[in-house]
Amino acid sequence: MTGTDLALLGVTAALVAFSTLRDRAKTKKALRVALKQFLNVLPFFVAVFAMIGLFEVLLTPDQIQGWLGAGQGILAPIYAAIVGGLATGPPAAVFPLGQYLLAQHASVAAVGTLLIAWVAVGTVTLPAEIQFFGARFAVSRWVLALTLSVVLGMVMGWVL
């Protein structure tokens, strides 16, 4: 644990203690809600960490760099957009994957694109969007989100 982790844990503990002193019932209810949300998100985190474990076993850092490294130019963000667009889950679940990919020398543009596409593209939900909003709107939104994820990822790579 880093100093920042310890500081955040300390602040959280202090705020929970303060809340408990002010209203024990509301604090208990809030902690139940937080636990329920944590348990709802937990399977996604387990899946992401399992995916990272599979990456470590199946893909070498050279392979990751070959697909998502800066040497790939525009192709790295496009590959990342495809992966991110097909994946689904809470946004926080992709952050550990992004950190792992950066550690394996993936480009910032590719990782930025992956994070944006994971949140914005939503290929899995496209059939439902077509049913509720119509094909023209849903496909237009999907194409725009996929394109913008690549563009914004490239901008992130350029800025950072």
C-alpha cells in the first residue's frame, strides 16, 4: 500500500466514524448500500483480473507492444477500439487492464482508446438500442462513438 492508499483509508474511516456519531441508522443503511454495490461490481473485477492473468500467460510483452505499441501508429488505437467496443462492464473494471497494458509498453493512445471505447461504444447493447431508438440512431451513435474513441485516444497519446 502506498501512502496515498493509507491516507484515503484513514479519511474514509474518519468520515464513517463521524457519520456513525451523527446518525447510526443512516450510516448503517449507507454501508449496506455500499456493500451491495461492491458485490454487484465484484464479478467484473474478478473477470478483468482473470483476463489480465490470461494476458500474462498467453501474451508476451513483445506481442502486446506489437499490437498496441507506439510503433503500430493508427492501428494500435483501432485494435484497442475494437477490443474496448466489444467488451462491457463498469468503467472502473477496465482501469487495472489499462495499467497492465501501459506496463507492457502499450501506447497511451491505444490504452486511452480502450478506456473510452469500453465506456462509450457498447456493441453488446446495440441490438437493444436498435429496438428502442431505431436502427439509424443506434448505428449512427455506435459509429460516432467508435470513431471518437480512436480520435480522442490519439489526442491523449499526443498530449501525454
